[in-house]
Amino acid sequence: MRVLAEYCVAVSVEEIKRGIESLSAAELGDVAAFLSDLRGEVAEPMAPEELGKLAHRLAGNKSPSETARLSAQIVDGFYAGS
């Protein structure tokens, strides 16, 4: 006999953040791509000044999750609208 169960678990934003921080760089990239697709926005390329600010933040960053997030923002900002 096969039993299917459906359930819902409430998860806090802090729990989601902790889970994301524990992901590998490749998994973080997948999450960033998923979130970008989820937005469904037609984005415009970022101005060079905005990309430069993100690049400076990336260069001085030590957190793997923040590094992945900033990298995804730079790529999205550079290729948006392409």
C-alpha cells in the first residue's frame, strides 16, 4: 500500500538564511539563478558605476554566501536585457 502525506512546515527567514549560508558555491549560484528567474522582471543592464561598486564590495568580501550573491548580481547586471 502506498501512502502519500502532504504537510506544511513554517520556516523563518533566519532559518532560510542559515540554510543558504551552508550551501556550496555551486549551490549558491543555482539559488541565485532560481531567484533571478522567479522575479520574472525584464531587467536593464546596470550602469558601469553600479557594477564598479558591486565589484569593490566583492573584492573586499570574505563571506562565501555574500560572494556568491554579489557575483550573481554583477553577472545579472552586466547581461540584463541580452
